[in-house]
Amino acid sequence: MTADDFRELALGIPQSVESAHVNHPDFRIGRKVFASLGVPDASWGMVKLTVEEQGSFIKQAPNVFRPCYGAWGRRGYTNVCLASARKSVLRPALEAAAKNVASRAKRKQTHHDKRGKAA
């Protein structure tokens, strides 16, 4: 898989847009990043999974997925080895990451709406 393949899959998710952060392309739902390219280098991508999802994806494809370094990895951030990845394996990880970000944003918006109405 190439970076362009990763990009195509990420942008195939409804409401996703490409942006950039610290000179790396990233993919967002709303303003929240669910995936990125180029971390730690050009041969890798990243998906923002839950810790449980991370374990499941690593178990399914250990040559494709690994935790990001440090605290980020312990929080579910997961590197994707582009050279080993296949669309059939990466697509579900991107979809899970996008869903996580979208549901989190929705919970925050609902909380904000409730606070606004109570005031």
C-alpha cells in the first residue's frame, strides 16, 4: 500500500477531510483527527483506535499494526506499516477510528448543548 492508497481509503469515509498537523497529512471528522500519514516516517500511517481495538487489530495483523511509541500508543494510537497493509485490513481500522472520533465529538456536542440549555 502507498500513502496515496491510505489517503484514498481515509477520504472514502463519509465527512472525512484532509488537513495537516506538524507538517504531516491528517484526516479528520469535524475538527478531530482519526488518522494521519508520515509518523514516525513516510513508510507509516496512524489510526486512532481504542485500546481494545488496537489489541484486536494487532492480533489480526501484527505485521501491519503496532502501538505508537509511549503514552500515545498506550491510549490506542496505532501505527500502520504501509508496505504490509492491504485495503481489506486497513479499511476496518480507518472506519473504527473515524467512528471513535465522530462519536466522541457527538458526546461533547450533546454535553455542550445540555450545558447551554441549563444556563
